[in-house]
Amino acid sequence: MLSPIPISALQHYIFCPRQCALIHIEGLWAENRLTVEGRTLHRKAHAEKVGPRGGGRAESRPSKAVPRDRRIRTVRGLLLCSEVLGLVGQADVVEFHVPSDGELAPDQQSTPPPARAGRSSSPPCSAVPTVPLPIEYKRGKPKRHDADLVQLCAQALCLEDMLHLAEGSIKAGAIYYGATKHRMDVDLSPNLRARTRAIVAACRAMMESGVTPRAKRERKCSRCSLLDVCLPDATAPSVSASHYLNRAIDSR
Ligand code: SF4
């Protein structure tokens, strides 16, 4: 059996493999404003009770593409795992959509055509399919990289594994961005699924190697909560000790 990787590690890996290794191999963590705001938003998302139609929160309301007569049950903080991929995590919100009668085949509708003599007029509950739709909450706005999309797709892959759904059954998810207060629908396409599996494999290989990649100073480092632990100005392969010390003295 594969040793489980946290779904959050995939996002760290896409942002910076070294950050992922510092957190998940070396067990380091540091907070900055962005991580605190993100954690607060996740806590809020998990706090509401299970209920229909997102408990009335505006950001949880389904997009206009969802028919209004669809029944929706909302589950918050659902624990996730996939034995096949070796992933564990927690979904902020999963909506379980029961398709409206208009979307169902005649033999699945709750008000089917009049029954013929000797036949039941309503299908068993298990005949009505429910479609899970994972929703991830993010504090910021859509990013240039695809870390949020990969994280959401990994959640969908876990749900398919846990619920014994065929690969590709969950066609869409959504990401709610706090900065824009917008819920973005995400197509869980074959390309995104392949990209997610590739990131899982690369992240696993790095974690099993136990080797933390060397630092490389980039613009994103200024947003990284581990900047003071990583010290990219001191530890990058191209930086000599004397060069680092000179820069440190000059900056005073
Ligand atoms: S400071 Fe830069 S190199 Fe270091 S972990 Fe963060 S993003 Fe990666």
C-alpha cells in the first residue's frame, strides 16, 4: 500500500518543490499573513453544519448553470482518501447533487409516467444517482499557476475512489475565491486529471527520496511563509558565503 501524501502537499510542490520538502520532509512550518488568512477561511468553510443548499451562504450557492430544481446536500470538512493514488486530505465543501427529473432517464424520475398494472410507480432511492461536486475555498484570487486546480482535481479523484465511482464520473468542481467573492466552476478535464496524477507521482518521488531541493531565489520567495527558514539568498547553489555576507552587510 502507498504511504499517503497530504493533498495540500501537491499545492506546495507546484508553488515550490523546496517549500514542499521543507514542510513535508523536514517538518518545518512558519506562518505569514497569507497562511493565517487562508486557515481562517478554511475554518469558516468547515464550521457550518451539513445541510441542503449550502446552509444559505451566498458563496456556496450553486452557479447559474445548475438547474434550480436540483436537490443539493452540502457536506463540510469531509475527510478524503484514495488508496489507489495514496492521498489523504479534507474537502472544504462537497455538494451532492441529485439531478432534477428533467435530467434523469424516465425510469429514474421521482414522478415517472403512470405505471402499468403490476409495476411499481416509483424507483428505489438507490436508482437516483447523486453527483458529488467538490468546492475549495481560497483566500486570494485565481492564480497564474494551476495549484488550486490540481488540488481540487485531487479531491475529485479521492471522491471517485471512496465512492466507487468510475474514473471521470465527477465532471466539475468549483473554487470560491475570497478576494473576488466569486465561485469559479472548474472542468475536471482529462488533461487536468493527467496533470494531477503527474504531480502526485513527482511529489511522491521527492518525498520518498528524502532529499530537499536546493533553494533558488525567485520573485515568489517574497510571498513564501518559509522565506526566513529557507534563506534562499544564503543557500542557493550559486551564492558564495562571502557574497551573502556582503549583501547582508550592505542591506543594513
Ligand atoms: S523562499 Fe523561495 S526557494 Fe525557499 S521555499 Fe520559499 S519559494 Fe521556495
